[in-house]
Amino acid sequence: MKLYYSNEFLGDIFNMSVEGMWVNAKITPSKDIDKFKKFFAAIVDEDNEFEEDNYNEEWVDDNNWYIVDTENRKKGIYLPAVYPDGEISWRWR
């Protein structure tokens, strides 16, 4: 599976597991994910409230995030949580 923002490939996803509504996995990031590092760091920072106004409004639009599965089907997701250790979590739209 692959993570995309708009038409930008952000990484390969593997080792998926489902826990309630959340899908958890590992991600091998592409070089294009670098511009999102601060954004993802803010999303996963449990000590501070995420402030959408601090980021590009296109980035916080769930319609711009999706997964392409192994059969090349595009499936919408809500904003993914990408952790520095290569973990990723998301919910399907």
C-alpha cells in the first residue's frame, strides 16, 4: 500500500493491523514526506493541542489524503498520524 497527499507519493505502507477504527502500520517514507515533518510532529504531539491554523489549509483537508491499495484502488483517509519511528495510524473515510 502507498500513502499519498494529493498526487504526492509519501511512502510505502506495510505490516498493517486494525485496532477498533484505527489502522496501524509501518511506513517507509519517500523523500517527498520531508516537507510534512513538522506537520506530522504536531499531529502526534500528545502534550500540545494541534492548531490547524498554523498549517497550510490544503494539508488539513481530509479530501487530500488517501491510500492506494495493492490492487491500485484509491481509498480516502482522515489525516494520518505519522510518527518519527516510522509508525503510521489512520482511519478510513
